[in-house]
Amino acid sequence: MSDLLEVDNLRISARNDDDELTPIVKGVSFTVARGEVVALIGESGSGKTTIALSSLGYTKPGLEFTGGEVRLHGEDVISMDSDQLRGLRGQRVAYLAQSAAATFNPALTIGEQVTETCVLHGILTQEEADARAETLYRALELPDPDRLGKRYPHQVSGGQLQRLMAATALCGKPDLLVLDEPTTALDVTTQIEVLKAFKSVIKQEGAAAIYVTHDLSVVAQIADHIVVLYAGEIQEYGTAEQVVETPSHDYTRRLMHAVRPPPAAGQGDETTGEHRREAPALEVKDLLAGYGRIQNGLPAITVLRDVNVAIERGHSVGIIGESGCGKSTLARVMAGLLPAANGQVLLDGEQLEPALQQRKREELQKIQFVFQMADTALNPRQRIDNILGRPLEFYLGLKGDEKRRRIRELLDMVELPQEFAGRYPEELSGGQKQRINLARALAASPEVLLCDEVISALDSIVGANVIELLKRLRKQTGVSFVFISHDLSTVASFADEIVVLYAGRVVEKGTTDQVLSPPYHPYTRLLISSVPELRVGWLEETMQTQEAQAGIDRVVTLKDKGCPFFDRCPLAIEGTCDQETPPVRTLAGNHAIECHRSEAEFAH
């Protein structure tokens, strides 16, 4: 195979306020052959995206090329002028961003956006582009390919939108695709389908790809070669089999160590009963909630139905499920951000008002929310000491030296240096911002922390460190956690109990060991079987299983009658599962599964 792209001794530096250059990428060299996927892996700040963007002849503001060449078909893209670069970008090299939702314009149809680049560059006429787009929809296994182009972005699922981004990039038949963390924010079931589609379409199209990610398990499924980066330098470079199965560098082994094992019983953190009291720290009973105007006791769109969850003091409950199943809605109801249409929210056994505005200040103090995106949760114009000081004043009345002492304690608690108090959020890395996000919630001295996908955007090493920090805080303070995630491996390592949500219903709940050991609800089995393993060839094996063929890449649909998992379930009983609400079967201990099948049937 001839090399399509050659990166030769690439050097990129940042220019500071004193007009001095600081090296960011330090002499990186690798090649990409046609039909091949080369993965760039490493933690945040390793230079992955900066190197990948150089194939478009682009550097982010403040950075500049200081040496080396990036040759596409033998032409150095770094030395191209702006007219040549305009012809290169989108036509010969296409870029896929991390967030499909932010990439698509909600006001234009999917078809208009998928075909725009190739029509604009004059590669194809509009008619040819529409036909090409439809061919790509079929290759990417998207539903209803002949009519899909007429839909708007909000009318398709997250996984479908991610694949439509690939169709947009491939429409102009580029030689090289740059895929920047394209599956990081996806559920495990959706991720499998997207990876499979990307892999097959790159081979079919004879294109090549650079795949930027921090997730080694994903890399093992899609990459032919792997480049391991740290601080802008290559630590290891080889075939996927070599790097995954016999890593030679200590840093690669460290990255692998941070990859959580597949979810299984026995991984959870041990808890003691020292913080336990008579009533749970937080409890929801018979919860019914949704969006839109409430009429006859029901919201226009009902999301949660008959949800019962209790969080004991000092314990953590993992809430898992795919996008659209109601995880974040449940957290919003607990916090009072979304008043429930029916049911109760109890704090220390006392019923809370449904809406945030009607709750007392001490009740607000006891339940704190840690949002998913620290970037949007932290005010960019406030220094860290102001961000942490505000809840200290508002809830605890601290001022002056006492407030400053407590800010220092909070920074210690989340293992950040004292001098960070004078910085702004933009001066911190993603992992550091997430720690400040956590410290701000802890500043109120809460009893319950609602953590909504708090490590989904972090690389594996930083994410593992944040989880260890949460475990330590729980032991020190006795705070309870509601940990919302679609990452079952993370939940398995952190939670004492797991609640599996599907289409707004609790389909299974119990201790972590009970939920992760047979018998499973068919949906729990699908989630567990969809977590990528750190070995080459796992993806192809998994796509052949009964669970994968029946359940992967179907949209979560809210239903008024029957079991909502009916159309994805390999054990579904026609005439029963689609008509009748499944009974709750209580197994050993407090393990409960909502299913029409008997325990013996779903144990296999």
C-alpha cells in the first residue's frame, strides 16, 4: 500500500505574550496508507488534535508550524497558500468533529448539509450529490435512506447524527478523513454501530483516516496502526496488535491500566454502614415526570413512569441507560429543576416541594448538582476563588479569612494547588475544570451529590483519577452520590447499587454485584455485552451475537402500554410484551427485574 499521508518531523509551537515560542509538537513522524486507519492516542494536552489538524494545513490560533512537512500525495500542505488550502479542505481532507449536535445547523435539512461541500467545490451537481448521499446513507446503515435527506437534525438520534457527519465528510470523496473523538459522547450500543459503519465505509471508499481518541478500547476495534503520544512526542508506534497486545513503553502500559475492565461483579467500592441513618438520604417514590403542560395529571410528554429509587447515606447509586431513557430527567426532578407531575421526593425522610423555587435554603444546600460540561457550568469571567466562594457565602455565611481558609481546604480536597484560586477557568485543563466543578458542589457541604456524566468528556487517566477522588470524598464526608452515566464500566467500579433505566422505567435494580451477575434483564445484558473490550477483533465477534443483532442502533421509544424494550428484545413475547406492562420480579435480596419472562428464562 502506498502512503497517502506522510508526517515528517512535524514541529508546532505556541507563541506567548513575550513573543517567545514554546514547543507543543516536537518532531512527530508517521505515515497513513490508503484504506488504513491510524489512531493518535494520549491524554488531554498530548497534541493529538493539533497533529491531526495539521493534515488540513491548519493550526489553532496562537500556534504556528515551526518545522517539518505534512505531505498529502507528496505535496506539503503546510507550505500551501490559502487558495490551495481552500481546495484541500473538505475536498481532499475532511474533518469530523466530536459533537455532531454542534456541527449540524438545526434550520437546514440533513440533505442540504450533507451535499453542501461537494456542490460548493463543484465536485458534483446537486442531483449527483443527492444520489451520492443516498448511497452513503445505505453504506452507513441509516434508516429510511431515500427520505432521510428531507429530515431535520432534531428528527434523528445522536448515533445517526454522528454517522450523518461521516456522510457529510465522505460526500466529496476525500482521500483522508480526520475523525476527532467521534464516539466519545455516545452510548455503548450506539458506539458499536457507529464504529462498525465507519470501519466498513472507509474500506469500501478506499479512503484513509486519522482517528483521534483517548479510548484504547475503541482504538483496538478500528485502528490498523497506533501512535501513542505524550506531551507532543511519540512514545510508541506500531500495528494495533503490537501496541494493544505487547506494548513496549511504560506510558502505553499506564494508559492501558487506566482502561476499566469490562463490567462484572466484584468491581464495586466497598462501603461501611457508619453514615447510615433510619431514613435514606434521598428517595423518590412512584415518580411520574415529563415535559410540556400537565393535563389530567399527565405532562404532554411523559418521560419517567413509576420510578422508585432510594439512596442511603454514604452510598452511591449508579443510574445507567442510553440517551433518551430519562437519566438526566430523574436527576433534574431530584434537584427540583423539573417539578414532577406526580410522586414524592424525600430528603432524610421529609417530603420536598417539587419545584426548586419552593424549597428552603437548607434543602437546596443538601442536594447539589455536578453538571456534565464544566466548560459551560463555570462562569468564564469569575476567578476560581469567586466561583468557590459564592456557595460558601450563600449557604454557610462565610466571609473574609474564614472563607479563604475554606477555599484552600476545598482545593486540597480535589487535589489542586492553592495558586489555582487566582486563575480563571480558561487557564485550566478539562480535568482540572471538572475538579473545580466538583469543589463548587462540595462547598455547600451537601448530603447528596447528583453527578451527571461527570467524566464522559475526560480522558481515561484523568477520568480514573476523578473516580478515585469521588471514592475518597465519600469515605471522608459521608456524602451520598447519584452517579448518572452511560459508561457501565465506570459505574461498576464506583457504585454500590445500580438502577437500569429504559424509556423512563426502572427495568432492573439491585446491588452492583446482583445487577452485573446473571440473571439479567435482556436490556442489561445488551448494555454489558456492548462495552468494548481491549482486544483486537472484539467488535466483529460482538456484532454476531443475538443481543447485538436484535437491540443495537434502535432509538429509545417512550410507550404508554406494554414493555418499551419490546421491539429490541431477543426474548420478546408477541401479544404479551407489546400489550401488557411487565410485572416486577423480586429475586434474591433487593434485586428486582421488570419482565414478563420468568427468572429461569432470562437467566440464559
